[in-house]
Amino acid sequence: MSARSFMRRIAHWSVLLLSSLLFCSGMYGRAMAQQTGIKFKKPVFGGACKACPWGAMAEIVKSAMQPYGYDVQVCYTCSGVDAPRIVAEAKKGPAPKPESLTPLPPPDGPVDFGATAAHFLWEAYQGIGKYAPDGPMKHLRLLANIQDPLYLVVAVKADSGIADLRQIREKKLPVRIMGNLEAAYSDAVLAYFGITAKELESWGGRMVRSNAEGRRNFDVVIHEASRGNPPEFSLFNEISETTRLNYLDLPEDLLVQMAGDFELERRSLPIGFLRGIDRTIPTVARSGTVVYGRADVPDEFAYAVAKALDEQQDLFAWSNNTFSYNRFRVGKAFGVPLHPGAARYYREKGYITK
């Protein structure tokens, strides 16, 4: 072999070796960039669409954790009734659905912690209600409970002539009732007055969904309402601006029953809460969007989450939702255990004593 041929062959293999090294380096760098998890300072948070309460909470948590060195990766599809299941089982988030308001792919890693409704977390922990088929998820742990009041509201079109829901059954009125078909509250109200969907249909009425069509064609509404305008609870905010409504009081014994059955609070709708409310109206309400994780979340991380949300409470005021921080309630969500790391922070601040 001539010296020139030998040098050409050396140059050829050098180029191949360098290319291989660069390729491997690129692959390694991308792999490192894609790694998620608490130990990599890239925990995955199970949220929802950016306009939704749990998505809004995700944005707050992401911003709050940045000063503490965490780059929170948000799953905008880890929503709905499956949210606690995804966290409990450390699953990856599902792909976005076509109708998703935030059609972003989920992070490429298991979910470490997330947001859900306090009632969902409590049911999942116990393995009841929607989570009865799953069994108790006893390893779920509370990190923080942030307030976001939701009131039960009952209203009728002003020209309906209805002053009491008893009239519907007594007069067999062919009304269209729009209820929260995803929750049991409207079912409980109708059951109290002896109204079933089947009977309602027998005299010409029907149940309608709270979609765009239903919002144009209704007579009675039984739904939750909030001061904010997230998609799930925008119903009353929208229809009260376009339709004259009369708001009804519910019987005291029904309110007592619902408060007990669903672990709701006794509250009153304040004057001006919605267009047309000119008096305080006794009702029931729930509050609490929880940030939660599992028992295997490191104590120092749980401590950091509790600390970050407390020290940066101003983020709640500038959210698109009606969040507020209450130091007397932040460490409580029914009977769900508080994570030891979060508990240590709240004890240091005097928010809890045990």
C-alpha cells in the first residue's frame, strides 16, 4: 500500500469515527434533554387545558417552582376523572383529543404530581364513587389545597312561569332541563322533587346538555357556577348575560341533605354574583383545587412545592381562575393525608399544629 493510499484510508476512517461520535453525542444530548422527573429537576405535572382550572393551576405551579430550580413539564391532557389515576399509577399523559383546547403532546415521562378537584382526590383516595372500580388509592398525598369556590345555582327563564320546581311534576310541564350531567348534584335536586328523565319525557319535556345547542334551548338550569369563566363552569356566566333568569331557592331540608351526602359547604350566593341576582340565596358549594402527588415523592420536593405556592401567592390573583390561598385550609382536603414534606413546611409556618 502506498503512503498516499494509507493516508486516504486513515482520513476516511477518521471522518467515519468523528461522524459516529457526533451522532452518538447528539443522541445522548437529546436523550438527556428528554429525561423528565423530580431527580432531573423536570417533574411532570398533570394538568388540563390552559383555560381550565387544573391547567391554570399547572401554569401557576410551573412559574412558582422556577425560582427553586425546577423546570416543571406540564401535561395538558391529564384531565377529567382520570387525573388521579394518572398520578396514582405514574402514567404518561394521553395524546390530545381533536377537540382539546390545548392540543399539545404530553411530556415524554410519567406524571409525578398534578392538580385535581379536592372531591376527586378524596374519592380516589377512598376508592368510592367514580373510583370504586379502581379500589382505594391510599398512596395519594396532599401537597396544597387552593380555594376556588363553586356554587350550586338553580334558575328558570323569567317567562317560564315557574316559581318552584314542584310545579314541573304537579303540572307535568314539558320543560327542557339543563343539568350538569357529569355530576350528581342536579340528579339529587330532581330526585327530591320526584322528577325522572323518563317521566319528564312522557309529558313532552327532556334533559338537555350544557353544550351550545342546549344553551339556546332550555327552560330550567341546575348547574355549578363560579366567579371565573373556565369552560367547565362558564354556563351561567354566559346565559345570564343573554337570557332573563329567575333564581330559585332550594328547600332547607334538601340543602342539608346535599351538604351531608356530597360533603358540601353551606354558603349563600351573594348579590350580584350573576346578572339578575338581587338577593342572597342560600345554597351549597364546594371549593378546592388540590396540588397532590404520591407517597414516594421526596420530602424535599414536597416541601419545595408547599413553600413555592405560599411564597408566591400573588400568582393566584393574576390567574384566569378564582384561586385564593387560605393558610387555614391549605393543608387539609377531607381525610387525604398530607405529604410529610409539605406538612413540615406548614408546621414551620404555624399553618398546622400536628
